[in-house]
Amino acid sequence: MKKILYSVLFAAVALSTGTSCSDYLETDTPSKADAAFVFYYKETARAALEGAYSSWTDAAQNKVFGDGLFYAADVAGSDIERHPENFANQPGRHYPECFYQDGEYAKDYTLLSYQKENDTYASLYAVITKASIVATAIEGAEGFKEMIEAGVENTMGQLYGEAVALRATAYRELIKYFGDVPYISGKLTDHDGLVGRDSIYDVILEELMVAAPVMYRVGSIPGITGKNYFSRTYVEGLIGRIALEAGGYQTRRGDIRRVDANGDPITFEEFPGSKENNGATYARRSDWKIYYAIAKEYFKAVIDNPGTAKFITDDTRDVKNPYQVFFQQMHGDDDSFADESIYEYSIAQGGGNDARPYSFGRPTTGASKNNYPCKNYGQGRINPAFYYGVFDPADMRRDVSCTVTGTKGADGTEIILPFTPGSQGKGGGISCNKWDENRQDNPWVANQRKSGINGPYMRMSEIYLGYAEACAATDDQSSARQYLDIIRNRAFGSAAAAKTDAFIAKEGSLLNAIIQERGFEFAGEGDRRWTLIRTGLLPAKIKYIKDLTKQMFDGLKANGYYTFENGNTISDYIWTKYVDGKEVVGHRLTEQCPAGSEDNPVLYPGWRGVNNDWSKFGLVIPDDYKPNLAIKGLFKRLSESEIAALEADGYKKTNWAVDLVKAEDEYLKNLFLDYGYVKAPIYLWPFTPNVLANGGFTNGYGFKQE
């Protein structure tokens, strides 16, 4: 990779302004400490970093990985995930989610439709400002150069690396959501105007590469016992993550000069057949393979030496689903961290605004206080055609990722999630299932949004799949296949069940199969949208899911059912009956359905039910308590004789796809409304009026200027 030259970094800027950073960032900046003082007193540097971490946790949880822009589009805007409500009820979220009607609506989108002033943009720059103060102080201290040249892990190097990683992480999120942004780092080369993102990528990658060798791997940072601080393991994973993005496809406005960090012009490869959209093009760097090679190197470094992070391939529990272990561990106490995690930002139980599971987990109905569990909204839902027709029924990730039932909070009973548009457990259809307060060791029942489930920002499965992708793209097919096999074999239980050769053939290439596998691995977590954008698979996957959805609706309207290629059938109605899981199967909270028990209406689909004993947390349970829902006909069309037998046994006819057909516009027409597959996707968010005015720059991509 070319050496980064800071002195010419900002040759990329087409617009300049005399406005200072503090004028437009509007963030609280701590006083700059003397470099020697910070370097000498490591406790002072750590204390300063805590302020940066606090700002990052706030930005991550409320803006870019919990709620905020992540909540609005990432977790609800892909071929896998969708939103629960009527499109017209939330235009501020739904237009960005569907790429502003192929860019046409960008000119009409009100800049404050969803974002507020001093919102995501300012929050991320608060992280950058605080982290830069620590990084700059350490860089200016005596002995810094010698420390870097020695390349040996040490306490001050660790602190420096954390500061650099905080800054790089914030820039990565800014670029993802806004594209080209100002660059500040505490150096003379800082610029308030918009800087081409490619230059920023180059700079932060180089800084991370310099810092990594002097940091400790996760689990070995002196004085740190958890995974809620950045480590060398995280930094190496972050280098891989950013390198894939720097080398991937992105939509770039045409009024900013595109150069690398040396000031040299960059050439691009436009996505085949793509057309300009609102002055922006969809392309990747011509030298993209350099960045994929970087990703390959650093992902492999994590695989070879992951510290205390480990990829789980065995389940010591009776349920035998190693994929689910990670999520179960995330439901533990405040002081616990999942084995597979590389970094989690901490959310204290009872502390407030926990997006998992409120926003992305299993929905509930009921009150915001003293319920079992309390109200959960359920912003992240699953496209029904994906659940039925794409997710392999034999894949053990399906039921962990998706659920057809929620919980009635008032009495802790299980309920069907109807396809009628709506939120909570009252509507919205099939939901994400990885976060469920029923599964917590000690659920918080006093208030909503206080579950205390951390934010899982990086884990080992991403490293494995990122490495496989980088290998496949750089012609190392053997290594790519090896790590795809590791992921799939865990998900299916064996190589024979995974049928990976057939899977690759269906996807058309090993690389495409790896990207699709990533969709299954992270279904419901908001990873899919950005992955499809940067890999160029967005048009193909949107077309596939829209076509499959139309076929499903055509079949339902004609026959009252539709059978997918994988054998799953969705029908207008299902039949349900309330039972006590403790009496029927020995427990109320179900797990992996045992092989051969797929006809058991309580156990299949798995990973649902309710908490085994809500009475421990204050619920008064009546003697005739029957909280579990037995379901028949969910994947199979029932015969008249089967229906008669079920109704004689107490099962009730329950609306299912009949409600889906009634809401066809929401599930089909508004699924990427008016997306045309050819023009550059406008996935970015506009700058708000105060940012524009104070920064002295303009919006691109067809957005308003005020």
C-alpha cells in the first residue's frame, strides 16, 4: 500500500472554508492536556479515553448501531429485513430505506424528516475530537517514535491504539452514512470542508496499521478484564472491515475531486450497466484488489491469534446449536461477554435505552413498565419470502434469527405475530429473534429499553466470512472455500447437510455464495444492506426478493397457499392452540427442535415459547396457565381431514397469509419502492441545515440545501 502523506491529503478538497471545526461540530471538547503529562501519567490518558468511549457508546447505541440511522434503514432495508409499519406512517425512515424512490424523491426529502440537528454527525465528531486529543498528546510525547518503531505491545501503545481506533471507527460510520465528510485529527492538515472518502480511508487504515503492533490482544490488556475496550484483535479486524469497504462499490457525488492520500488521482470501475443518478456514480476503485489483499492479511492475523475471542463450533448444552451459543451468552449478566465477541460496547441493565431487544428483538405487547417482558417495538422484521423461500429449513440459524411469535407482556404468554402492518406484537409479521428478554438470566421487568444487552459490534464469524470474501476476490479459492465450509458446517451440523457445492452452484460463484452466506449468518442484525451495497450485489438481490415475493402473492391470491422451491408452503390460515410447555415438552422456553420432532407443534419452529418461570420476577401465574402456542400448518398445507382433527382437539383457525394478501402494497409495492436496478443507489443521508450552514459545504445526491 502507498505510504500515507498527510501534507497532501487534502488536495482532494473541492470546497474550502475558513470556518473552524468547533463552529460546526458543536461538540463539547475537553481541554488539551500537555503531551508529556498525558504520556507520563497513564491513568490520565486512560481517564481521557473514557470520555471518548462514553461518546462512542452514546453514538453507537443511539445513532449508528442501535437506534438512529441504523434503526431507520440498516436493520429494515435489505432483501432479508423489512420494517413493520405502513410506509406512509414513517416517510422519514422509509424513503431513505428504499433509496429515495430510485433517487427521485431525494429532492423532496425534508432534511429534518428523520435526523435532528446535532444528531449522528455531531455525535460521531464528538468521538473523533476526544480521541484525537489523546492520540495527538501521545504522538507529541518523548519516546513516541521509538515506541512505534519497536513495535512491541505496551501500555502506552495500547492507549494510543485505542484512541486511533476510536477515531477510525467514527470515521468509518460517518463515511457509511454521509459519504464524503470533513477530516479532523488534531493535525495542521485538518480541513473543515468535505474531503473525498478515499483519502480518509487511506489515512485511517495507515494509522491503524501503525498502532496495531503496540497494542494487546483481546483478553490480555493490562487492567482490562472485559471485551468492552478496543484491542489489537479489534484493530486488525477493523482494518479488514474498512479495507473491504474502501475497495468496494460506493455511490460518490461528482463534484469532489477523487484522489488518494498522496494527492494522486484515483480511477474507478463503474458497476457494469450502472447509470449516473443525481450527479453521482456507483463504482469502486480500479486498484480495489490492493484493499482486498489488506483485508485478507489482517483478517488472517485475527484468525491466527484471536486472543480470548473464539469461534464456537461445539455446543456443550443438550440443545446442540453452536450458532445460538453467542446469542445466549449475550443474554447474560452485565459483567459477562460472549466468547465469540471481539468487541462489545457495554449497556448496563436498568441504565436505559437498550436497542436490543427493544428495536431488533422479539416483539411484545403490553405496558412499558412491570410486564413480562415489557413492551418491545420490533423495528427489525423479516421479509416473508426470504423466511419461507430462501432460508433453508435445515439451517439451524433460521429459527435463531427469525420468529413467527412474540410475547403478550401482561401475562407472559406467546402470541402469533400477524402480518397486518403495525409495531410491537400487534403486527408487522415475522420478526428478528436473536434478542429476547425471555432468554435473559435475569430479565429486567420494571421498565422497557433497560434489558442490559450489550452491542455486539465485532465477532469472529465476521472475521471468518470477511477473510473468505477477501480470499475469493483475490483468487485464493482454496482458503475461501475452507472458511465458507467452517461457517456452513456449523450452521447445518455437518458437511453432508450443508450441501455447499450445490449452494455455490445456485449462487453462481464462490464469492457470491460467501456474500449470501453472510446474509444467513447475520440475518436480522442490519449487516445485509451495507454488504450488498459495497459488493455490488444490491440490484440482483433486490430483484430476486421482489420477484419471489410476487410469485408468493400470485400463488396466495390464486390458491390460498404457495409452495416454494425448498418445499415450504405458506397458507392463508394456520391452526393454533394454547398449552403449557412444561407439561407437554418439559419447558416453556423452547430451544433447537430435535431432529425428527418437526411435527411437534410446540417444538417446531424452535427458539420461541416464553420464560420458563415468570413468577420468579413477579408475575402471578394462575393454576390453569397455558402460555405456549402450538402451531400447525405453518410450513405445510393441511388437508380437510387434518383440519377437522385439529379443531376437534381444540385448535383454532388463525389468520396467517390471508392478512399478508390484504397488505400486499406494504409487502410488495413498497418493497424498495420504484427501485429501477440500474441507476446508482442513493443510500446516503443528507446533511442537516445547521451542518450545511456551519460547515460551509453543500449536499449532493439530489438532496435539498436547506
